[in-house]
Amino acid sequence: MGSKLPALRQLPTVRRLPITQARVKLSALVSRVRRNKEYLILEKDGAAIAGVMDIDEFEDYLEQRDPKVQAHIRKSNQEYLAGKSRPAEEFVAEIRREARHKLRQSKA
């Protein structure tokens, strides 16, 4: 009997480089950020001045800063801690049943 362990999420690579180098190869660096989900820290005179990340992740970051989203996350966390959650498999099964039911109704 094997145990199911969650897949470990690999941490993204963080590269630091001078902004002058980044300027020269910006297109290639942006492609790597997008493709490999890397982070870039751009430096000027050895000091970090800017970061570069994939746009999908950046949009997620901005969304999480929205006070309405933060309130929803807090509420969901409180419900989870209060035991008002259920296994994902159960939830997915319910959604599939509802979808099949709607499909049957639309065909009738």
C-alpha cells in the first residue's frame, strides 16, 4: 500500500544581473522568464532596483492585493479552520453530476 504524497513544487530560479547586461539581452531574458517561470532581479551598482516575473504570476499577485479578494481568502480560511470543507474529489464529483444533469435537461 503506497502513500500518496503531494507533488513538491519546484521553487523558481532567481537570477541577479546588472541592468546593463539585461538591456543587451532583454528579449532572451524575457523569453526565459516566460518559459521557465524564472525571476530576474536587476541591479544597478550592485543594488537591486527592479524585478521581472511572468505576467500571469504578476497578475495573480495584483489580484491578491485587492481588498475584496483578501476578504474572500480570509473568510474561506476561517471556514476551512471551522471544519466547513470537504475533499476536492467530492466537490468535483458534485460538479460533474450537476453538469450531466444540465446536459440531460438541455437535450430533453
